[in-house]
Amino acid sequence: MSLVPREKIEQAVAQIKSEIIAWRRDFHRFPEVAFQEERTSQVIQQLLQEWGLEVRRLAGTGLRAVLPGGRPGPVVALRADMDALPLQEEGDKPVLSAHQGVAHCCGHDGHMAILLGVAKVMLQLKEALPGEVVFIFQPAEERPPGGAKLMIEEGVLEGVAAIFGLHLWQPLPTGKIALRAGPMMAQADEFEIEVLGKGGHGSMPHQTVDPIWVAAQIVSGVQGLVSRETDPLQPLVISFGTIHGGTIHNIIPEKVRLTGTVRTLDEKLQARIEKRLPEVCQSIGQTWGAEGQFAYKRGYPALVNPPEMVEFVQQVVRQLWGEERLVSIKPVMGGEDFAYYLKEIPGAFFFFGAGNQKQYPHHHPRFDIDEEALPEATFLLTTLAWAYLSQGGRE
């Protein structure tokens, strides 16, 4: 930390605070969903190239920009995700989405603005930078198979020694930082069930095999895998997200389609649920004379932070602001494809508080962030990368 120009970084961030907020608002106004981030990518690429950075396109809309420092050293990568959600935004906000049914209601707009801020600050201090920084703007974090895996396959981590990433986090007060060693975010799998019954008149259910009723038994029955087959101290979530079937109030349909998600932190538990879930669904269906089809799709792996990299981040935070900025956190059962990067190289992923008085959760139509978090997160991410490079990496 002694080699990190803290005051210069603080001053540089303060000078571009309004730009960081303006970038965030621009991305927010023009959101794009997974693998369709064309305008978003063009705006970022144009800025980076105007600043003199070498930029390469990966995974369709993804970007890899390189900033070599004026002094020799290792290579560190920083990542921001780019995609928005297929969601209609609501609420009274400084800026609203101009695209119907698409909105940045998770914080990715802020992530991109922060990383652009880091790049601009580091450019100002380039001659003193002891190493090289790779800026990763990644598509499709919200939709499996996600953009991280494709970016890696196309060489985004070539020569990189470590990687850091953050997520603006509404549940935390602005400026608080939370991370944990080991599993921090869950494996995120998907499943699809089609219940095939025998349709008929709603007044004569005894002459039918009602797939709606069977689907209801499945929704209830599979929770036994959580409450009766799994250690209560072992995290497991099985949730249904959609149920579709039928056309009118008095006709029992032929089929019902259900989709859902499984969240775990342990690979052995994941494998057991992958096996048991279709068994339970099939058993319930057979009991009531229904047939069905079942598909299970593994999603992102669990995000696992190496303990030594977590300690490094915490050490930097303590030296910047003191222990009071750090918050202990339990594993979060949401998925995050940053996990793929951590399977390849050391690094750390953390939450940066962006809570405000509105307190609508992530993926809610009225979700918003406290924009005061943006310059602080820019300062931290810049300092974190610089500290890593100043120490010559961490063996």
C-alpha cells in the first residue's frame, strides 16, 4: 500500500465524478439484454479507443482493453458486466429506461461506469503504474450460459495473474463492503417440467387426468427434498418461476409446463438434487396417472473466493477507511458467472453498498442505486488493482 498514490487517485476520481454518473445514466437510459449489448459496447469501445487503449472484441459484444503501465509488473484484470434485464421499469428516478420491457434493475449500468472511471483515472497516472491492467466489459451475466465462459474461451485472461470484480449491492448501506472466503454465491441451475395429462370438461374432473392439479402436487412435493432430505445446515433452494397451462376457466387442459431453479453451494448436493428432482416429479405424476418430460440444465458454478485474496481486499479496505467499512456476510444464493474467472485464476468478488431510502431489491421494477456509491467504488477498485500491482502480485 505504501506505493499506492492514494491522494492522487482520490483527486482524479473527484475530478471525474460527474462523468461517472453521466455514463451510468446513459447506460441506464439505453439498456440492452444479454448478447444484444451493441450500443453499449460501441459507446464503451469508442471511449476506450479515444483514450488510447488497445481494445479487442470478444464473445460478440464483449470488450478487452489493455492499459500498460510505465513500470514493469504483473497483469491484473478488472471486470464489469454489461447486460440489462427483460423487465419493465417503474418509479420516479433521475432517468428511466427508454426501451420498453428492458431495464438496468440490477446495477450493471453502474458497474460499467465504475470501470470506465477506473480506466480514466489510471490513464492519468499511467507512468507510475507498476504493471498492466486488463479491463473486461462482459456481456450476458444475467442469462446462462453467460458471457464469462465465452470470454475465457476466446482468451480474455491471457497473461492475467489475478482478477477483481464488484457488484453494487442494494441491501448494504452506501460505501459498506462485504465479501467472504470460500463459497460466496451459489451454483445456479435450471429445470423444466412438462406434465402431460388428459383434458376434459371442468365439471367432470373424474374423467380427466388434470395436469394443473398434478403440477400443484409437484410444486409442493419437491420441497420435501429441501425440508426432509437435506441437512438443514446445508443451503439449498428450489423455486418455481413459471407455470403455464390452460386456455379458459372450464376446460381442464392436456398439459402444463413448469420451470424453476435450483441453488446450492456444494457440488455433491447439486448432483444429488439433479438425480432426485426428476425422480420425485415422475413419482408424483405416475401416482395420478400423468406422464411427463423433465430437463435439467446446470448453470453457473458456485462463486468461490480464495481466502488469501479475500484477506488482501479486506486489508486494502482497512487501510483506506478502517474496519467499520467491512461487513460480514453469509453466502448469497444468487448466481454469478464471475465464478468462471475464479476457476481459472486467483481473484476476489465483493459487494459494494449502494443502498438508499427506497430499498427496492435487485430485479424489482423500482430498483435503483445511490449514485454516491459510484465514485467511492471507483476509488476502491482503482486502489485495489494498484495495490496488487505494487506488491508484484501475490504468489
